[in-house]
Amino acid sequence: MLHIKCPHCGMRSQNEFSYGGDATIKRPELNKEISDQDWNNFVYNRKSLRGKHLELWQHLSGCRQWIKVERDTATHEIFKTLKANQDI
Amino acid sequence: MQKYSIFNLIKNAFSGHQNWDLAWKDATPKKEYDVIIIGGGGHGLATAYYLAKEHNITNVAIIEKGWLGGGNMGRNTTIIRSNYMHDDNALFSEFGMDLWRKMSQDLNYNVMFSPRGIINLAHSDAQMNVFARRGNSMRLNDIDAVLLNREEVKEIIPMADFSENVRFPIFGGLMQPSAGTARHDAVAWGYARQADSMGVDIIQNCEVTGFDVSGGKINGVRTSRGDIKVKKIGLCVAGSTNILAEKLNMTIPVETHLLQACVTEPVKPVLDKVVTFGAGHFYISQSDKGEMVMGGDLDGYNSYAQRGNLPTLQHVLTEGIAMMPFLSKLKMLRTWGGIMDMSMDGSPIIDKTHIEGLYLNCGWCYGGFKATPASGWTFAHTIAQDRVHKLNEGYSLSRFNTGHLLDEKGLGTKTWIS
């Protein structure tokens, strides 16, 4: 069981959270000319790193806030959790 | 190569089975190959076998980081089926079913293919309608499909929960009688033995550390056992695809996730079908040893750990017990995890890449094992002819660019959508 420290609620168990994927993916800016490739990178292509991975989780059965978690994808160790609008 | 037969078995019995040939040799890498397959799992071994058999290309090496068949080939739940609705998936899988039926003879190795049938349970009228549609699509593609009502399902699997006051009552199910299971390790060993006998080098404990690409063309591969020159490389590395893609400066529509499976203690024969739960994600069959083999959802977050967490296992087994209450009486013998190459539309990729001489085989999600022969066959064709076969046209890498997604179930990495 993962234990994730929600920046709003404190340490909670994994069951309360749902996963939102890679947090470093940025949506292309609105009203700007972008290529199909840019859009493809945003929607589909992922690095899926082995090791430190910055990702989004939602505290679904808690405060319902989206948060950022820095976690090792090989060991599942969690290094850091942040509010969604904070940068690492 | 020594043929496996009853006569050879008797002959070798006289010498106490001490004089059998090795099934394959432990090769050391040569300086140069025509084709290198990275990944010594089922798909890699099958690809090498069909390269040699169908295309007469035998200057081939398989490089494997660990040991042969030690990844997902040794961790799956051995289910073989072709109950797909979309033509691309259906025709590809049914071509594979044909190869499965002939495999033991073809490889001179008993892969214990057991076409016992699969039943997908339906738990509502709407789901019955969906299954009727899928069954009709299957039959249009010459795949056997039978829509069963509640009473018919009850006759086949009476141990499922048919009581009145359950949360997900069984309305019926869709059965593919020709689906089944096979002995997963035997498939790897059978392909390895035949490939080796035709001249393929199987090189284990050899990790790929980099690629030699220049002018948009592949020239070689760097490994922990030296650099090797090569004209063509096929990637068959399932859960390690993202790691190798990074070494090639590629980002691909695949995420690496963790999938668990488990077996109970062995019990007497009770279940002679593969059964899936329709109100969640749970599948079960009974192995020849008597263990109930079970699996279900991904753990749900990116992982390379090859071991899972309990919440997912508990969730999956809760579904199992809802479907077949007797399971709660059994003890769990083993649980394990494998790392899956989850593509974004839930369908695989077998294609060329923008790098000349580099071919990609990945994105198998939950269904890599059953695809082993068809994947090897089509990938060998793609590599040998430098063009995709009609059977794997739909599995292109560019479909994510063009919008021609193959969304059989409408979910890839996002399990929460279901």
C-alpha cells in the first residue's frame, strides 16, 4: 500500500487517491498555431520514466484536490508531494 | 536437432535420460548480424523463428537482458482467444488461433494448447445487447461465438453465483468455444529450440545499453557484452519499451504499468472454462495442476516494479468472490506482478519507425501472450520485407497521429475509464 502525503490533508493511504498520469505534460496554449505533432505529444506520447517520475494524483475520497507527487517508478518510494500549482 | 517422439523417449530411457541434446545452445555474440531481435520473450523468440522459417533469414540474434521467457512470458495467465469486434483485431487474432492449433506439431514441442472455451459474463440487458453485437461481428469474421442465456451459462459453470439477491446478477454470456489456454513456458522453449536449430543465436544476460544510429539509419547496437553491427533491429521488449525508446530519442504512445496475477492452492478439477466477470475486470481459469489462475486490473500508476500492492489485488479478488463465492474458501498460493506496455488505445503497435532498419513491436497491454504466434509471424514479415503485412496494417504507429485509433474497449492506460 502506498502512503501519500496530501499537502492539504496529511498522510493518507493509496485507496483514497486516483491517478492522473505524468504531471510534466503541458497542454499547448490556446489560440496558437500548433502542429499535429505538438497535439499528438500532448495527448498520446509519454516518456514513462523509470526512476523519479513527477505525476498527478487526485485525493478523490478526501479533499478532492489534484496534487503533484514525485515518486520512483522502480521502487514506489515517494520523495515529495506538492499542491497542483506548485513547481518542484 | 533431436526430434521429440515416443521412440526417442523410449530410446533415451535406457540411458537414464542422460544423453538428450541441449534444447538450445548458450551463444556468445558475433561481431555482426543481419537482424537482431531485442527481447527474448515469447514475441522475440517467435519473431526469430518465423524469420528463419518463413523468410530464410538465419543470421539472427536474440538479445535478452535477463533469461529467456523470464518477463511477461513467465507471468501471464495463459489465456488464448480471438473474441474481438474490430476487423483489425479479429483477423489478426484469428490468424493467431490457427497458428496455436498447429503449434505443438509445428514446433515438435507440446505446448499443451487446451481449447476449452472462454465465457464473458454479462450482467445487464444492455451488456447482452453489446455481446450479441460483438458475437455477430465475430461470426462475420469466421470466428466462433455463442450467445448464452442465464440458464445455459448455469449449466456450464454452476459454481458461479446464480442466487437472486446479488449486486451483479448473471444475465448470460458470450462464449468463444475455440478459445483456451496453453503452457506459457513451453511456448517460449518450443520457439527457442526451433529457432536455435535453424541457426539463430540466443544470447542471454546481455543488456542493450545504446544504439548506433547515423543518417537516420540503424548501424549497430551497444550491449553489456560488446558492440554488434547490424542491419535491422526488432524491438520486442514489452514493459521495457519506454526505456529503449528513450535511448533512441523517441517518445511513444505507451506507458509502462503494473499488472498483477495470482494463483490459489491446487484443487480438484472444478472449472473447465476460462471465465471473465462482466461488471469489472476479473478473469479466471484452472491450470492443469489444479490452481485457480486469476487476474484483473492494473495497479493504475506508472511502474517498473514487477511487484504489486494489495489494494488492487483485494479489489480484483472481491470481484472474483462476487462471481464465484467458493473462491473465498481457497488459500492464495502466489501473487506476482509484471510490467505492461500499455498503449493509449489499448491495441498493439507492430510497425516500422522513422529510423531505417528499426522496427517496433509493443503496446500489448493485457493481451500479449495470446498474440505470441501472430505477433511473431507478422513482425518477422515486417522486418524481412521492410513493409507491414495486411494483418498488422491496423497496428501502425502513425494511427495516433491520423486518428485511426483501434479502440476495441475504449481504454488504454486509463483504467478508471472502465
